[in-house]
Amino acid sequence: AEKFKTLKNEGNNFVKRGKYEEAVNKYSECMKLNTKECTIYTNRALCYLKLYKYEEAKQDCDHVLQIEDSNIKAFYRRALAYKGLQVRKKNMAGI
């Protein structure tokens, strides 16, 4: 549990500094220790959104909503992911 908390804090610190790739790595390490902690997935989804990785963000949010079907952050970030995917689709169509 201590290692988990340390990794999560490191991930959060990377987010604060705008280092989203590094944060994703920390959160992914956390998931190896605990797959039930929803915060890790919503945090990683945020990073994926910042990195324009909408599909990955959506998957993390879907995972959270299977565990906690009323998780507001997961709903919100999944909506942002869907929006990103829609914009990307429109841009692809316009090329």
C-alpha cells in the first residue's frame, strides 16, 4: 500500500508539472499493485486527454464506470474523450 501511495503521489506531481507521459507511467505502475482504485484510472484518463489519446482515455473511464457506475469524473472525462474522437473524425473526413 505504501509503494502504491508513493507512485500515485509521483504521478500527481508529474501532472502538476505538465509531464503527462511520465504520469501515465506512474499510474500504470499503480495499476499493477491495485486494479480497484478508480482514482488512478480517472487520473490516467486525464493524462491521456492531455496527450490527445482519446481512445485510451475512454477505455480507462469505461473501466471505472464498470466498478463505480456513478463516478462523475469518469463520466466527464469519457465525454471529453468522445468529443476528442468526434473532432478527430471530422478532421480526418475533411482532409
